[in-house]
Amino acid sequence: MILFWVLAVLLVGTAIFVVTQTKPVYSVVGLLFHFAFLAMLFITLNAEFLALIQIVVYTGAILVLFVFVIALLSSGVTPFDPGPDRMPRAVIPAGLLALAGLGLLVYDESRGSVARVASSPAAGGMVGQANAFGSVADFGKALFTTYLLPFEITAFVLMVAVIGVVILAGKETPYVPSRRQAALVEREMREAILRGGELE
């Protein structure tokens, strides 16, 4: 129960962080943590399949799509300065987080709480069996029977969004006022790429 409330506070905090940031890149980073905490919440509910889909689909596909959209929309009309390399400073925090997660997994495995929760009567049996909460079979049955209409509406909304992006990102570019200037900008960018990224 304590873990649920901790994850709930983290989910609300990361959601507020996402919508209050002025820079879209920071919002994407906050959304990454939000998806990770939501996957942890699914694991606490014995819904391992939903947690895996949350990581694979949203964190691995949708979030990468957001990053590409932000990179394309914020590129501007001239080559940008890459700035200093901040990756070496992220190695130590990333290593500490990985070690902390590994330590929690080892501690939880040594207590055997995962096996007790997965086989508890409240969970309806082992995860993956028929009629067990969070099983793939029950999830698919509910998705394509009870929740078929919301699923199809979501697919339609996503298709409309894709069509809107294609229309907005047509031949006309919103950053350049004339085709002549667009040609000049494109030539300058090609020359900068051929020079190896060196800007004059």
C-alpha cells in the first residue's frame, strides 16, 4: 500500500512537471519518467503484460516519435550550435539509479514477495494462467469485446492526427517566408554538412 501511494505521488508530480515546462525536451524527459512509474504501478497490480506494453509501446515508440517531432519542429532555418557534451556528466547518476534498481530487485527476490503476490488468492492465480488478473488472454478478450468501440475510436483519432501532421508538414515550410530564401537556407545547410558541421 505504501508503494502504491509513493508511485501515485510520483505519477502526479511527473504529470505536473510535463505540463508546466516551457521547453518541450524537458517535458519529454518528464513523460519518460511518468511512463516508467506507470509501468511500476502496473507491476504492483500483477499486470506484468500491461507494464511491458507500457514500456515497449509508449516509452520505446511514442516517446521516440515525440523526440523526433520536437527535433524537426525546433530545428529552425539555420544549422544550430550543438553546444557542450553533457553525456559524461550523466554516467554517474545513471549508474547509481541502475545500482539502486538492481539492489531493490535483489532485496525483493531474497524475500520472495514477488512469488507470494503472484500466487495470492486475490490475484486469481499465477499471472499468465487463464482467468487471472493481468493475463494476456483476459486482456485481449476485454480489448476486443467489452472495449472494442473505444479501441476503434482511439485508432481513428490517431489516424486523423497522422493525416493532420502530413498536411501541416507539406511542401510549404512555416519557417521560411519565400521559396528563394528556402533554397538559400537549404544550400547553406548542405554546405555546412559537407564541411563537417563547421559553421562560419
